[in-house]
Amino acid sequence: MAAKAAEAVPRSWADPEYQNEQGTRMFTPEELKAMTEGVAAASTADTGIEGAHLQVTKGSNAGATLMFGNDKDEWTVGTDADRDLSVSDSGVSAFHAKITREGQRWKVIDQMSANGTFVNEQKGTVSFLSSGDRVRFGPVECTVVLPAGGKAKATARQAKGKKGGSNTWVIAAMAAAGTIALMIIILQFV
């Protein structure tokens, strides 16, 4: 029965180097954890590097810095040499994920990777990022480092959003009351 199930699984579009007879090389969560346990975490202390970047903390390149260029708002991550942020560890897909910046908002988008993209150990297809978040591409873990202004602005925006939330309900209630009053007036003339 297992052989028939394996035959039904389509082959992956991933790099042929990472494929076996059944398709893309995939790891169980236990295998991914075991792969990262024996690797010492790199220090996440202030490196003095300015600009947004990923600090690799676990994986074969622990301690490396993956810089985001300032000339664009989207960066690709994977083992393929053409990726903007190249990560060569086994278990990372050729086209693993992309990271985007929309003004002060940053997010990571999984690109149907075999072993998933995690933010603070939560697997997701789209996740918003803040400075200090831990993002993991398969077995490779990185710490997100964003410009200091981005975090302060995000905190201010969250506080403003919470305060503005009560105003939204007041406006919605007034709009509903106005709509009801208008309907009563219209019904009187019908």
C-alpha cells in the first residue's frame, strides 16, 4: 500500500540534487530538530552591521550575515545560486521562500518548500516579521535584524491602531444609525 502511495506523489520542481526516487528530499520534524541540535547557535549580540539582514544562528553557516540590499523590496531565499539570500544547507529548497518589504512592514512567504518556513517556531505560508524574530528555513535558523526605526514605528503604529479601534466602532455605530434613519424616511414616502 505504501508503494502505491509513493507512486501517486508527483515529482517536485526542486533542484534535482535534492531529489530521490520519490521526489524532493523531505525531513520529518524530528529529523529537522536533530539536525539543528548538534550545531552551536551563533551569538545574536549586536554585530555593528547597519541595515536589514538575517543573522544565521543555526546551520552550517552559523555566524554568517545575509544582507538585504537597499535597492529593492523583495529578496528570494534558497539553495539555488541565483537566490538573493543563498543558503546551502541540505533541507533548504532551491526556491525556499521570499522576504518582502512593504513600507515598514516585512513578511516572509514560503514558496512551497519541502521542509517549511517557520517564524518563532510557527510554520506558515505568510508571516509578518519584526526585528528579533527567529525565522527558520528547513534546518537553518536566522535572527531577523531590521533597522531600529522600523521597530519603533511598528510599536507606535500598534498603539495607534489599538486606540483607533474604539473610534472605528463609534463611526460604524453612527453610520448604522444614519442608515436606519434614512431607511425610515424613505419608507414614509413609499
